Amino acid sequence: MRITEQCVLLLERGDEDEAVLLVWPSAHTNWDGEDMAVEFVSRSGQLTAFRDGDPAVFGGGGTSETENDQTVDEFLASVSWTSQPDRECVGDIRWFISDVGVEDVG
């Protein structure tokens, strides 16, 4: 994951050219700006904090600008954000998270 003050992205094996904007459900998500962490309550009720560089597994589904035919501004306006990302964060692919788990990279 790449977390900045402007974006929360999933990187394909660290390749920033393949960054996917993560869209977190606001009812289960909190943004901790002091620690730069996304706090998420999973379906099982477990609270997990995600920070820059953390590996993770995400359940959910994706959309793309191409298939939805939405401009970046239309997409941003269509989501109820806890903390709206900068428009520069929105690439072609957006992943709507339904659940998360910490990836075992051991």
C-alpha cells in the first residue's frame, strides 16, 4: 500500500505505474492523520490500522473510468468519502473495499 496525505493506493508489487485507488466504506473506516493510517473495522469486527508500505489482502470489487464512463470529478462526487483523495490520485482503476486482511508475507 502507498499512503500519503492525498492518496491511499494499492501498488502492484511496488510498481507505482500500476496504482489502484482504494475506496474504503466510510461506515467502517477512519482516517488517522496524525499516524497517517487508515483504520478499518472488518466484517468480523476486528479493527486494523493500515500504514504506508503495509501488505494487505482486500475483498471487494473494482471499476474503471473506461467501463463507467465517469469523469474524475463525477467519480469523486459519487462517493461518500471519510477523507476525499486528491483528483490526481484517481487513475483508471478504483477498488471498492468490502473487507480486509493483513497479508502473511512470512
